[in-house]
Amino acid sequence: MFHNKTSLPGHAPPSPGKGFSMKLGFSLGLAIALLGQLMPATAQTNPKPSEKPKQSQPSKAPNQASKPQKPAGAAKASSAAKSGTVQKTKSKSAASAKTKAPAPPAEITRVARPGVKPLLPASLAGLSLVGGVTVAASQSNSIAVAQTGSHVGDDLLIQLREAFVRQDLPEFQRLINQSDQAQLKEHPLYPYAQHWALRQRLSQRPIAEANAEALQREVQRFLARHDNESLAEQLRKTYIEWLADRESWAQLKLEYPKLIFQDEAALQCLFHVARLKQVSAETDSPALIAAQSRALLFAPRPLGSACGRLFNELKQQGQIDQAGLQQRLRLALESNQPGAIRWAAGHLGLAAAEVDRAIEQPEKCLRSNHPAIAQIAWVRLARQDSVDAYRRWRQAEQTSWPSTVRSFIVAQIASISMLRMQAHALDATRDALRDSQALGAAAIEAGVLGSDEALAIMARSALRAKDWDSLQQVIAWMSARGQSEPSWQYWRARAYRQAGDEQAAQALFKELAGQFHFYGQLAAEDLGQSIEIPPRAAKPHEDELKAIAALPGVQRAFKLYQLGLRPEAHREWWVSTKLMSDRQLLAAAELACRRLVLDRCVNTADRTKLEHDFHLRFIMPFREDLEASASRVGLDTAWAYGLIRQESRFLLDAKSSVGAQGLMQIMPTTGRWIANKLGYAAFKTEDLQDMKTNLRFGTFYLRSVFDDLEGSQAMASAAYNAGPNRPRAWRATLPGPVEGAIFAEIIPFSETRDYVKKVLSNAVYYAALQRQEAQSLKKRLGEIAPKATSQSLLP
């Protein structure tokens, strides 16, 4: 449950940082001395797992409303809990050398050690693994798997990592000096200490050229020892940035293709810069590099320093024309970043003083003789007051301006207005479609009406009013990639059906119906099919489980989970499972369930393509306790499970950045309100970490918002995520009754919109597993009618 952060609609929240960006200014001599202690004279190469995955990088639409902050179930505690899908990214197709899997490690006696976070929370210690529906480990514990034990250097490793994250090299050095080097080198995660030390040295600026060659040799030796491992992946990213700052373009060109995950825009841009600097007529040309860089340079987000560098290089070589510069300005306006607007305007040669005035005092520049300055002013005015901007636009439309400028201005007014759920959003969308009618197909590629994200917002304005013709037109303006999104495939199919083109509708419904997500479920029902669980894959054999357990990366991941180092553990797990077959993924998921790393169990099972086990995808731990809490308030347990799966991925100790805690992510303030309602006189915030208390409180609150919103699961799910008053406000803007699927689609907060879809889709599968019968998502979604807004009494 969220208490939302208040922010202007249309302002994107800052993207969370990836990894640890270490910008240190410590003494290089100190770092060299430190690494000398950490690096062994001869290092033994670890066997490398042959299977590696891709990290999920959910992208935020720059023009979408900021994500809400929870009132009782907060922002997802881990990236894994968010990721139901893995985004498509370019990655190296590495040919893995076959290595002999080492024998599983010997059983190590677990010793309670102060400061070391146990692998299993206390409330999980007695959890039964028997029975497919209970936790998912379908074969109980009949196959012995060695457990991760404690090691002498566990506490020290945690302290070293904390010093690394704090960028505290002196403390890092102090810990090393006071430690038993022999014991540290025996620790299974000792390479992490070496890795952190190297990354600290690479992050120091300015680069000490006198020592650069020696550092480079040490880095390359480490990368060779840990090739195709997570440790090498993270170090190589830092190394690529270091090479770019040294302008070592030839070496950068060699290093980038070795990355397992080639999906970070900044690193992609640096690679393309290196190609431009080392261009060879035989293999590369500036025109080819420009074409391959287009998606990076014309995405609806600020470019950042690396991609800005690439943009400048391409412009200097004549590969960015005037149309490209104008498109970059439109994207900067859409993302609403003043710095990016000024940067793009500067490339167009606009006077800085005029640009500043249009940004800061837009109402004074609406009639500018320069269309680009007026364009900035109108979009900035819409950010301030979209109602006033649209009124003024209708009264003072400048027909002398190019149609590309007019179309973009009114399209931005439309998308900003829809984010605010304003009634005129559809009228503005229709105006934009009318003004752009004469533009050709090139205008779509140039994003004249905005990015796919902005067009999606405009499409929702048409969907809210059930204007199927306008919906079709807006979808047609999207890129091929945008049109292929399941959401717009589904709604386009619905529009075809409304227009009487049943053949086209059926074709799209059939394409979606075999997919296990919200739109696949809706499409199946539109085809008259029931939603059922797919046949269960054969159970993993003993040899399959042992093979996964023997992978060094999997062993390191479990050790990292034991120590509470989840980001590092997640990376090890992803790298180890990236190229796994369905059979291997199912075995890895089963193993994770047995180790009670439940979020990895779910996420790994979610990735199979042909063989599926929904008892692993939709695990049901704590079933007796959840059913007791749910039955006490008359709540559907399938819905509760669907919500927990999305909230915390069953992590008992989940805690969000805003303070929400436990399985059902309850905020302390909401917890106190619930405690008062239930008569918990001695309630303390830490009680939310108790599994039984968390389930009792969470189910009580979910039932409360369900009753508060007239028994709508769609609205109650939105309320649990965005607070109880926002769904009321959104409902009040409806022009008439709509099906629940439309209500879910038009939610202006991207996080809440995704949340509602996933919670209810999850609930359908949980109900099918529990009741062994076909389910209907549309029945759960119901119908939602407009109603005057009123203030909820719930927190």
C-alpha cells in the first residue's frame, strides 16, 4: 500500500542507479598497496558455468506520471519482485566452453554468527517443502542438496562490501590490514574483495597515467580468471568507462563485445564512439554507425554524457541532419528536462536567452516568430496548466507554423492532459490526428506526434471514451515496436472487432491467447476460451538438480543470499541461468525453492518457453496462515496470493526504500492504523516483519479497501498500490461505465497500471491452481461506472 509522492504529472522519477558508480578521489598509492595484499601471486581459474541470463531493466516512460509511493504495501523491495518479464536486449551470443561440473561442496555446519544475515528468516525455518502447491518443491526433500554454511570471513566480507558501497577506501584498507589474510583468501567469495578493490582503483579521477598500464594488466588478469562470470561483468563495465576516459578506443572495442549483457545505453554509446574513432571502411562507416545508434540517440530520455558524446561525434561527421536535431528537441520537451531542452536547442542554433525565456516564462513566448521557440513555450505552458494551454491553443492556433510543429504541440497538450485525467484530452488527441493527416510515413519515424510512450497516453484518452476509430489512428502512429506491445495488439484487436473486421481481430487474439499474461488471458476469453493452467512439465531428475547445484555461480549466489548481499546474488544467479534450457530453468527454480530463495524460484520458473510448471511460477507458501487470515475477513486467497507475489515475491524481510515492510509491504503508519482497528495495543513497527502479523494486517487492509470501493478488485488493487483516494478520483473522470480492463489500462501511474494487471492476472492463475477449474479475468475486473469523487476514511 502506498502513500504517493506528489509530483507534477508528466515528470518522470529519476531512474535508479545501476550497480555502484564509484567516483573516488583517494590516494592511488594507498589503493595499489591494498590491491597488492588482495591479489594472490598465482590465481586459480574457477570452472565457469555455461549458462548466463539477462538482467531485467524496466524502462520508465519519460512522460508518464511519477510512480506512487505506497501506504501499506510499498514500492517493490527488490528489482526481482517487479520483473515479470525480461526485456529484449542485445547480448553477446557467447559460445560456452564445456567444463566439467565440480562435485557439490561438502555439507558445512551452520554456525550462528553475529552480523551475518541468515539465508532463511526465522519464520521460514520450519516451512514444509512437501507438496507442489504448498511451496512448489514437487519432490519434497528426497534429493539431498548441500546447504550453504557459515565461513570464518563472513562478517569481514560484509564489512568490506559496506565500505566499498560507501566509497570509503581508508576503511576498506583498515579492514584488510586487521584481517587474517590466510582466512580471507580461503573464503569462497574472496574474489569479490579483489573485484571491489580493482573497481575502486578504476574509478579514481584523474587517472594516474604513470600507473595506468600496471592497473590495466591487473584488471585484464582478473577478467581472464573470471571470464563469463558476474564478477568479470561488473568489473568490465567500470573498465570500459575507464578506457573511454583514457580514449583507449582500440581496447574498448575489444572489451565491449565480451559483455554478457549489452543493454546499458551509456556503454553502448561508448562502444559506438570507439567505432567512430577507429572506423574501418571494410567493416564500419559513419553512416552505418549512425543507423545502428538511432534507437539510442532518439529515445525519450536525456542522452547523458556518453550518448551526448556519440551524438556530437555523429553530428560533426554529418550524420545528424536538421530533422534529427528537431526530433531531439521534441524528445527533450517530452521528457521535461530543462537541461536537455537547452542542449538540444543549442544544437539547433537557437539563442540561449530566448530558450531560457521560453522555458522559464512560456506565456511570453507563445507568439514567437521562431516556431522552435514557440514550440518550447507551448509545451512548457502545458506542463504548468494544461487546461489553460489547450484553451489558448484553440483560440490562437498559428496556422503559419509547420504542421510538424503544430501537431507536436497539441499532441503534447493531449498526453499531458490525459496524465491528469482531464476531460479535454480526447479533443486534443483528435486535433493532433487532424493536423498530422497530411504528413507522410517519415513523420512516424521522426516522432512528430511524440514517442511511443506519449502516443500510448493519447491512445488511453481514446480508450477511456471508447473512441475506437481514434484509438486505431493513434496506434498507427506508433513505431513497429510500439504496435507489437501486447497491450496495443490487444486493444487494436478490440478496435478491429468494433469496426466489424472480425478476421483481423481474431488473428491478433490468437497471437496473444497463448501468452501467460494479462492480455493473453483477455484474448483467450475474447476467443471464447477458458483460462487454464498449461500441462505440468516433468519433475526435474536428481541429476538435473545436482548439475545446477554444482555450478560455481549458483553456489556463489546462494552464499551471497546467505550474507544478505542480494544485488550481487541476483547478478550471479542471472549470469548462471542466462542461457539455460527450459529443463535447466525448472531445475534451478526447484533448487531455489528448496533453498527457500523464493523470489528466484518464481522468477526463474517464469522464464520457460515451452515446458512450464505453474506450481513453481505461482508458489503458495504460508498457505495455512494466509488462509486463516483471509477467511477471518472473507477475502479471496487467490487474490491475496496474487498481490503478495507482486508486492514482495514472498520475501519475508522485504523492506522498500520508503519503509514498507514484509510480505504485504505495509507502511508503519498504516500498520498503526490497522493495529488500532484490530486492537493490537502493544504494536511496534518491527511487528510488521512477523509473518503472521503481516498477513493478518495486509489481508485486513485489502478487505477494507475492497469494501471501501464497492467490491471492485480492480479498484481495490489500485488503492492498495496508489492509496484509496486516487482510484476514486480516476473513476470520477470516466465519461460512462467501462469494463475493468479499460479502467486498468487508463490508470495514469505506470507502476499502478502494471501492478493492477499483474495482481489480477496472478489471481486468476492462483484460483485455477487452487480450484482446478477454468477462471475468468473479465469477471474479476468487472465493470466500473463513473461516480462523483469523495474522500476515503482509509489511510
